[in-house]
Amino acid sequence: MRYRRVGWFAMGVVLCVACDNGRAHAGTLAVDLVAAGANDGAIVLTISGGPVTAVHPPAGFQVASNANATGTHVMVTGTIAAGTVAFIDVPDISRASAYAVTVDQVADRASFALLDPAPYRATVVPR
């Protein structure tokens, strides 16, 4: 009788592991701006490396997004500073390291003048 219980338990463990093996787990990742200027009011980013199913702003920001063959293009407005500027929903959070972010444009908050995006850097990180 004892061996039967152990056998059923072992079978259950094997089935649980097998059921989860290789499945994608959808979730949310954060887009963090690592380097920012002193008076930024808007930033345009391109997220590549995998599909993005939705884009959400953190408190105090507004976002607009569009996806095409080159990636998901995201415009963020607000008081832009280093830290999280957007949240993205992805179909498989285990592939977070495959995502890359390019800073395409940055605008000054007061004058709306375009700034050089070269010194700006952003990353995708688990939330």
C-alpha cells in the first residue's frame, strides 16, 4: 500500500513538470530609461526582439504606440527622467533578455526642441 502511494506521488510530480515544460508565460516587463537629460518632456523608443501585446504608462506619463516590422514604436510624454517610462505586455516573460530598446528621439519639455538621442539609453527589465 505504501509503495502505491509513493508511486502515485512520483507519477504526479512527473506529470506536473511535464505539463509546464516549454510553455510560454505571458507577463509585463518594464522599460527603464537608464540615462536622461535634465528637462526632457517626450521620448520616442523602438522596442525590438519580440512581440509586444500592449503598452501601459506608469503614473504621471502618457504613451502612444504602434507596431510594424521593425518593432514596437512607443512615444512617452511627461516629466521624463531616469527610471521606468513604460510597461509592456509580452507573450513570454522568459524571453525578456531578447528585447532591446533604441532611443530614437527626445524633446525638451519647455521648448519642444529635438535633442540628440545618442547619450540616452534604455533597457527592458522584468517588472
